Amino acid sequence: MINRKFYHSTCCLTGLFFATTLTSCLTSRQTASTLTKVASDNCAIDSSGTSGYVFHPVDLQPNSSEDSLLRHRYGERGLRMAQAVGLTPLLVRTTILEQQNSDQSASNEYLALRQKLTDQLQLASFDIATAVALVDCDSKRATLTATLLTRQESSREKRMTISAITTGALTALTVGLLKLRDKDDAGEWAGIGGGLAEASLGITSLLQKPLKADYRHLNNPLRDIWTHPVKSTVYPPLIWYYLNKPKSAGNPSPIDGLRSRWDILVSLDADAKRTQKRHRQEVDYFGEGDFYTAHDLTIRSTMLGQLATELQLMNNDLTILLNEIVRTPKKR
């Protein structure tokens, strides 16, 4: 009778273990397949010049007559965008015409210039939208890859936990049966063996390293921001000019601000790994790809999010400039 109960209990536990393990393995394989596809799926977006029009940024000379003229008509953010798009010569001409014809209907020349301004701003918005799409695509891909890695790690931990529980239960049943048969010595040895097996599973679980994914980013939107070349191969001239231009006197440019924040992120990550005694090569966030953990991908996604914010602000400045162009100028 005892043998039958023991056999039945053992079969139930063993069947549960294998069924759970099989289900977990199948799920893990599906996740691994999706992970490989997502990690290698580069965002094929060419943001170097979507509109087909090459904008030539124009700097306003401080305290020049053009600078004084435009600052009475346009705000700081609007003028910054106008310089990035290269519209300052057109704005100077339209402002002069507005002053000359303040009490008359708009001339044909003025209307033609206004139309040209709005057309170029629309083309500029295409370039900005494409750059935002590139950054957003990479950010979402990094987040999804990190989620899949975390799911795989959870599945691995689940298998280890089930193995430990099953080992403990089988050990207890074996010890109990041996003691009922007055085989105390064999029961003690079975208990010792089961304890060692559980301890081994626990230590193995603790010593397991984080899973990694071979994450590729050939068209890396972070690279030019970090290396800071004179001419960008990722972004069109108007965006590169805007990112390098200080928002106001005495303040850093968006690129300098981003590089400063990223340097802190990378440094904190390196310090944390040294504290946890993870002796491995640092992740190349700014190259063409590397082996990333879920934590590394979260850091990358954070960097991309900060860059996307700056590009969205650029889009806001473009809207501000457009509103300032179409509004009725104040009479002097």
C-alpha cells in the first residue's frame, strides 16, 4: 500500500516537473526566436535628408542691422529655427516690406516671399519628422528587446525554482519511505543527497549571468551626438545646426547637454558593474552594435528618449516660427 502511494506521488511530481519544463522550454524557444529577429532588425530609415532639399543654415551676426531688425519682429526660438533652415535673408526682406507697406495691402512680392517661407518650413518639418522616426524606432526596438531578455531570464529562474521544489519533494518522499521501512541510515543519506542537490540548484541560480542579445544598430542615431563630427552622416544640416546651436547666450547646446547626461549614465553604469564585480568589456552604445543585457538596453532606450525630446522641441520651435511669420506684425 505504501509502495503504491509512494509510486503515485512520485509519478505525479515527476509528470508535473516534466510538463512544466517542456512548456517553459517551448515558450523560451519562441521568445528566443523573436528576440533574435528584433535585435537584428535595424531601423532602415535614412534621416540624412528626407525632403530632398538641402538646407543651408545662416548665422545672424550679433548687433548687425539684420539682427536688430528681426529681433523686433521674431522671438529667440523662432530666430534660432530660422537660422537652422536658412531663412534669415527671406525674413529680412519680408520684414522690410511689412514696414514699407504697413498701411497698404500686401504686395505680390511679399505674398510670394511668404509662400516660399512656408514651403521651406514644410520641407524642414519632413526632415525633422524622419529624424524623430529613426530615434523612436530604435528606442522602441531597444525596449522590446529588453522586455524579451527579461522574459527569458524569468523563464530560466522559473525552471530553476521548479527543479528545486521538485527535488525537495522527491527527497522528502524518499526519506519518509525509507524510514517507514526502518532504513534510517539510507534515509539520512537520501536526505543529505537531496539537500546537496537543492543547494547546488540554488547556487547555480545565484551565479547565473544576465542573458545577452546581439543587438545591431548600423545607422546609430547616438553615434554622431557622442563623437561630435563637424558634419553629420546621420542627420541633415538643419538638424545638425540646431543641435549644435546654444539655446541662449551662456547656455550649452543641445548636443553638449545630451553628451553630459549620457556621460553620467555610462559612468554610473560602469561604477555599478565594478561594485557588483562584473569584469567584462563595456557596451559600445555608440558603435554599430554589441552584446546587450536588458539593463544595457534600458540605458540605451533612456539616451534615445532624451534625444527624441530635443528633436520634438525642434519641431515646436518650427511651429513657433511659422506662427510668427503668418501673424500680423505690430504697427510701430
